[in-house]
Amino acid sequence: MARRRHSWTALIIFLCVAGAVSSCQPAPPEPSTGDPSAEIAVDINQSRDQYGKHAILIQLTNTSSSAIVVSSVDLRSGLFQQDITWSPVNGALELPPNQPKSLPASLPEPRCRNNTVGPPTATVQFAGSTNEQRQISTEGSDPFGVLQRNADELCLAKDAAGVASIVLDPELDVAPDGRTAVVRLVITPAKARAQNQTLVIESIGGTTLLAEQPSDPWSRDVKITAAADAHVLSLRIRPARCDPHAVAEDKVGTLIPVNVAIGERHGALKVAAPAELRGRIHDFVTAACSAG
């Protein structure tokens, strides 16, 4: 029996040396499947404060197990002519594990004739626990279509500006009874850039603060050409709401949506009230609501 056991041992040793039995060698290490870009997730969003300012939020989530320090973010999208960038103002940003942080970034000029656009790609510069500088690229998520919506609005505004500028006059005329007031849209055709296109103001929308006075409806289907004379649309307004937080929490109540069509583009131009008018509107709404 001992002779048979030694014979089997000798046979196995021989086969291992000859390479005939693969299990005699330790298994090779599995290739790493870890993706370094998985350490940072990038999402796109936009706050109410940024609505109408052509700015977005780049939200970073550190999915690793230790804190990292972010020094810059570049977001590339075919919807814009340059990268959307963020860099720290007061030192690099510490990003703890699994704690999202939103970084504000202004949008560059849109690329208005690009019809084939893929998802955005973010390049993030950061340092880990060893303080070694690293750079990763990862696909950004834009679940609410923030980039597409803003690019469309910027392109619409760019095309519209080629025909005419539309701004709000800083003055506000309040009715004697204090219940209504008049704001004015000032339309100045771009005669020096004479074009054959026509801009149509299809309608004007209300806001969270301001509504149309039913007895004095706002203008509709106003056609404007680059060669036309300056034009003013007077809009009689009333408070859209009178709850206590209406003015105190206002973010977009003085941002008038002007629905326009130019060529194949349709959408809303957000016409912001200048600072003087914004204050006057807030005072008007407060007084009109107090008067009942």
C-alpha cells in the first residue's frame, strides 16, 4: 500500500512538472474591473435662483469610502461652444463620502445648429487621502434635460436678438386704487442688422407674482421685423397671489415669459425686470394685497 501511495505521488509530481495538470499552479489574479470614474458621480440640475440666469448646478457625489478634495470640474457638451467650468473661489472643495454637493456654473455660448448631441462628459481634478492629484472623466447624468432646455432658450434668445431686443421699462405706473399697475415691454428692432426674419410675440405669460388683468388683456400675435419702428406693449398687472410668503420668497416672480416664434424656433424668452422695477413690483404687490 505504501509503495502504491509513493507511486501516485511521483506521478502527480511528474504531471505538475510537465504542465499537464493546471490545478498544480496558483490561479492568476483576476483583472481589475474597478472603474476610477465610479469614485465621483456627476448630475446636472438647476435651482430656482438660477432660472433665467443661464447658470446650472453641477452636483458631485463621492462614491468612494474616503473624503476627496476637488480642485476643478469641466463639463463638456455638444450643446455649447465651450466647456462648462467650475473652479473654487475660496480654496478647493472637500467632498466627503456619499454627501452630494452642488457647484454653480455659468453656461457658455450655445451651439445652435448641432442636431447630434450625446450625453455630457465631466472631467474632475481631485486629490485623495495621499494628496496625489488625479483626473478622471465620467459621463454626467441630466435627468431633467437641463442642458437641452437651456441651450434651446439661449438659441431662441440669440435668434430673437437678431430681429429686436425686448426689455422691461424700469418705471411702474400704479393705478389710483392701487389694485393694478402697468409694466411696459420695450421692443427695439435691430435695424443695423436688417434681416428678413419676423419675430412673432405669440403671447405673454404670468408669473408667480403677476397676473393679467382680465378687463385689460395682454397683447397677442404681435409681429416684429428688424426694419420696424420701436414699439411698446403696456401690460396691466395684478397680484397673482397674496399669501404672506409671496414676496419674501420670490425668485422668478419678476421674470416675464414672452412666448415667441422666429423661423422654426418656438419658446419663451425670459425678460427679467431691472433692479428698480423689481423693487417697485414687490412694493406694489405688497400694497395691493394689504388693501384687499
